[in-house]
Amino acid sequence: MRTIFKGGFQDDAGNGYAFELGREGTAFSAVAGILEATDLGALPPTGFAAMSGPYEIHEVGKSDGVNREYGGVQTTRGRITLRADFTFGTLQGTGDVLAIDGKFSGEMVTGSAFFNKRAAALTGQVGARSAVGVFHGADDATAFVGGFLVER
């Protein structure tokens, strides 16, 4: 697999994520992960928090006839607000083209992200003051990868 795009985000404390888009022949792939040094602290036993921050999504695939040539990377950036419910273990919210539906047990988040209504596997971490997540998905025409880091 040949890397065609890679990047990520890291805050001053070392929390963040990394991602990569690849291509082999006419097949596209996407992978993402949380940085190993990410430590968002202990969770409160109950309550909730509204957290907001930037997200970014990178998509590669067949030409869409308007914005993307075959194999070209198209980037979408925006802001998202998520609600962490520490009592029920949920992390949910929406932005312009991104919706997050996550659950957490301890600090580990799993669930789904929806980019333009296309589902992607979500993984991440949550703490009392912030949350970080990454997701990747594919369909017959594209592969996409993204991440977010939100704070109180």
C-alpha cells in the first residue's frame, strides 16, 4: 500500500491522533489511531460536560465530478460540540457534516462516526475535561479518515 496522505493533530500536552490514507492500484485504504502519549485524566463518577473543538476529515477516491479528481485528497474541517454523559457513558454530538455516537467504559470510547451520513468505526478516549477520537470508513467509491479533539 502506497501512502498518499498522512497527518494528525497534537495539543501542547501531547494528546491527539494520527491518520493515513493509502492506495494500491484502484483500492483505497484509511487507518487512524490515538497517540500513545494521550492522557486525558480520570473520569468523574457522574454528571456531564459539553466539549467543543476542531475536527478534520480527509477523503480519497473516485472522481466526484466536482471537487475531487480520481485519487485526489479532499479535506473537510469544522467544529463540533459533544456531550459527555459520565453517568451513562455516552459521548454524542453533531457538527456540519459530522455526527458522533460513542459509548465509553472507563476512558476508552467506541461507537460510530457519520461523515455526510456514511458510517465509520469510532475509537477514542475521554476524560473529565476533554475527549479525542478517530474514525475511518470506506464505500465502493471512497475511503475517509478523520479525528477530533474537544475540550470544556
